[in-house]
Amino acid sequence: MNSRDDKLTPAELSWQDNTPVSVLFDDIYFNKAGGLAETEYVFLAANQLDARWQALAPDSRFTLAETGFGTGLNFLCARRLWLKQAPESARLHYISCEKHPLLPEDLAQALAQWPEFESGARQLLTSWPAPLRGFYTLVFDDGRITLTLAFGDAAEMLAELDGQVDAWFLDGFAPARNPGMWSPELFTQIAVHSRSGTSFATFTAAGLVRRGLAQVGFNVDKLPGFGRKREMLSGIYASDPEPTPQQAPWLARPEPLATGERRAIVIGAGIAGCTTAAVLARRGWQVDLLERNPAPALEGSGNPQGALFIKLATRPTRQSELHIAGLHYSAALIRRLAVEQAEIGDICGVLSLALSEKEIRHQQQLIDSGIYPEQLTRQVTRQQASELAGLELSAGGLFFPEAGWASPPLLCQRLLADSNIRCHFDTPVESLTHDAESGLWEINGGTHSAPVVIVCSAAEANRLKPLAGLPLKPIRGQTSQADQPLHLAPLKRVVCGEGYISPALDNRYCFGASFKLHDLDLDVRAEEHQANLDLLERAIPELAQALDMAAADGRVAYRATTPDYLPIVGPVPEFDWVMRRFARLRQDSKWRFEPGMRHLPGLYINAGHGSKGLVSCPISAEYIASLVDNTPLPLPRRVADALNPVRFVIKNLIRRTI
């Protein structure tokens, strides 16, 4: 990523008769004479979406993409039509790029003019991301609609998109006012993500747009424009699909299974397994979840509370991009579920204290970079941090208003309360084999079988033969739990420093955690309680001193981590075939191979999330489900590639990190 592109500038608006106007482009966001009617005419009708969506078969998938989100009016219009005309089991994936996102208060003011969209606008506003470059996944209407907001230049963000589009809304400010968006690179990306029959519509009839679309393979027609506009354009992609931009062949997406069965097995009932099962179930899949314990979340996901928190890099990395996208997704999930069950979690904000000179320098560099907007994090003094926390803290730091905490056991229980999920507890998985004749994966000699299996069993995953060799390792961690002191004010925010502590749940504080390599004992140790207390005292002395540790208890579990500290998420390759096919990389890492990749059909993994599972597991589950369901990915391609299980084989072949 070019550092010049890392920082986004939010839209600056002026208002003319309640109509938002871009100060930068001196152009309106919607037609003063009837923005709603214009959207319906230009985008919905010209793409023939009413008839196309009525004709969809049950369980269909439809992808609509847009080059300028603006106020979201196009999206809300499309949402209303989809809910009215599409089968209830069909799913709409709406992808929209936006280089200058509106600030939340401006978005709310703009959408207030359309009371008929109150339900959709409310869902949009409660999940609106901070203006930071990246992909953000928003779930609407119990999963019937997924919105991917790609914040950044449209051509650049589409180049990171993995997925094909059925219809395009080519929106944005007029080419005469914003020629930079209507570029040859944009038209090329539109073609790359189109298939034969993909439609488009746009309000403009400018020659550069008409010629640009025609040159990349669209049949372009002029139609009467809306209102005072004389003409507009629409058309159909009539060429063979453009080849996907060259990438390493080992990173190719697996071919979708030929079987029409929407049936899957998930192994493991921690956060990774429960979120994976829930996302598939929401998409209409029948899921069997297998867990060796008598209930969910009894191992690594069993702590009563965990922090929903990320560490930022001075410049965005693939890991930080994953965590930022994951934080946004997980926070929205917790907010939705906590409406019905408050104990599941709270997006109360997280304070990350600067307790060392090194951390002070790092945090200052983050702020000085100007990349991260205040909606994601802002710097606070010790006094400000103490006021936010409700208790006296030992240092200032960074405040993350859209972070918080969750109860993994309660979250897992809630996620599994879906009629499409059948739980099989006390069911250890001893073997996993594929029957080529039936196309099914068989577990424990055929006791359970399905065409798709997702392994979510943390450090135990590589005990299964098809996953042997994946570098997953367990790390011991002990948390401490103690009663909330009655004479102290309650902690109001999650506080992280060298350890973490969340606001009390059921009048109990959970804090820690220890980090022990090469230690597989499950015993609770007094010395680790003391170490946790020492970490807490460095951050919140008065609370640490007030806790009654004589009555404290604790819990030991294992985090599963990887050598590069990124989770292992994605399709499982045929490892032996990959090593044979790409063996020449040992001699020449730049050797070019013909396209071609082999995966074990229908087998996926979601593991190795370390201590960031609450942030990375839910978005990874969405990613896995998109692969299984053959829909656009919710993560930029470069991030998805970094998670791919094949990376460890390729790294060994070329003897360097890719």
C-alpha cells in the first residue's frame, strides 16, 4: 500500500435546501428535484432489477457493485426493492467504493430526509466505519443483505476485490468535476469483475465514460436522462470475462463444488467454530458442529470476558488491516446481540495505556502519522484517561471508542441458537478422510459426513492428517477473576497496558493474562495470579490494591498461534502436490508458472488466532463462508492471501517470507 493513499479525507459538505453538496467537487450528492426518483430511474430501472430479482430462484446469490457510496441513497433504494422482490432465501451482496466517506453526523442529516428508509438508515448509521482505507462488512436484515464498504479510490479498491458482479451502479460526481475517478483503470477493473450479461447504469452520458466502457467490452446504449438531464448510459457486458490480474498461482481461489448441497460440518465450538457455523447458517447452510467437550467454549474461548482490542501499526500492514476490519465487524456483531442479552458484551471503549518509553514513542508515531482518524482512536492524557475509566490510572495513552469487551461463552451460546445448526457435543474427531466417489468428507469412519468441512479446532487442527504440518502451537495463558470492591467506583472502560481488565461482569473482574511458551499444564498457579495482579497495579494501582486476591480464582487455557502471528484461514491445499509443482522456487523465486492450483475439495481451516480471536475470528468466519458460498470476499485480496494456509509451504520453498 502506498503511504500517500493510507490517509482518507472525509467529505466536506455544504447544504443547499437540505441537499448535501461536496465542497471539494462543487457537486450535489443527489438530485434536488427528486433524488429518490432519480435513483429508481437511473440505477434500478435501467439495470432491470425489479424483473431480475423477481425471477431469482430460491437460495440465489446476486452481487451489485457501486463506484460511489455517497449518502447511501442508492443502497437504501436497492435494499427496499430487494426485500420486496427477491426470494427470502436469496442473498444480496452490495459492494460500494467511497474515497471521501461522510462523517456520521452528515450521513445522519442527509438520510433524515428519507423517513421511508428509517430501518435501513438506522442499521447503516449504527455500523458506519471510521474513515480509514480498507474493506468493512456490514450485515443487514438478519443476513439477507451484506454491504461491503471499500473506503478508498474506486479503481484501487476494486483491484483488491475478489468476486464477480452482476450489476453496476456507476455513480460518483460528474466526470467534468471529478475526472480522476472516471479513469481507464476504473473501466478495466469494472470489466475484470464482470461476467457475460453483467449490466451497468450511470447518470452520465459523457463521452469518456461511454468510450471507456465500450473499450473494455460493454455494449453501451444511450437512454433518456432523468429530469433535466438529456441522456444517460446503460449496457451489458458482452465479452468473455477479463482474465484476473496476474497473481501467484498458489493463491488461486478454489473452484466451487459442483454439488448443490448446502451442507457443512464445523469442527470445534470455540469462537472460530461458532462464528463460522453462525455465518454459514445465516446464509442458509445446514451445519453440523462437532465438539469434543460437553458444551461450547470450554477451552481457549472459555474465559468469562475478553477484550475486543487491536494494536495498530505505525503504517498499515496486512495484519493491522485484518484487525481493523475485524474490530469493526465484531463490534457491530456485539452491538446487535447485546440488544437482547446485555451480558454478551459492551462496546464501551478501550484505553491502551502507554506504560513504557517505547510505547509512548510508538503511540506518538501513530498520532503523528495522521493515518488513523479520531473515530478509531485518539490520544488522551492521564487525567482524560482516568475520567473515561472512572478510576485513577497511572498513564495516558490511546482511546478506542469503538472497541470494548465480550463474554466468549455467552457469545458462543447465542451464535449457536440457530435452527440451521445442529450441535454434537462429546464428539471428538479422530479421523477426517475424503471419499472421492461420493465427494463427501467422512469423520470417524463415516459417523458424520458432508461435502464441506471447516476445521476450527485451534492448535489441535494439525492432528488431523490432511492438515498435518501446519505450524500451530499452543501458548498457555492464565486469567484471574476477583470480586468487584464495593468501596471503589466501577471500572467503565476496558484498560489495556501490559495486561488487560474489563468492566465487571456479574460483579466480578476478569484480568490477565499470563503468556507461557512450552508449558502445557492446566493447573492454576498462585505465581501467575500475582503476575497478573502486578500488571494490573502498573495500570490501575488503586484497583489492584483493593482486590481481595485471597478469594480470587482463575482459569487456564491455550492460545493457538503461528510463526508469523497471522491466523491460518482459507482453503486447504494438496500440500504434496504444491511442493512438487512449485519445487523450482527453491532455485528461482521469480519463476513464472502457468495457472493451476489444487485444493482438497471442500476442506477449509479457521485457526491460529492467538489472543486476538474476538477480533479476527468473526471476520474470518465471514471470509470462509464467502469462499464456501462462492461470493465476493469481505477482505482485500492482499489480506486474504496473507492468511492462506499455503503460505507456509511456499515460504519453505523459497526460504523467505512472502
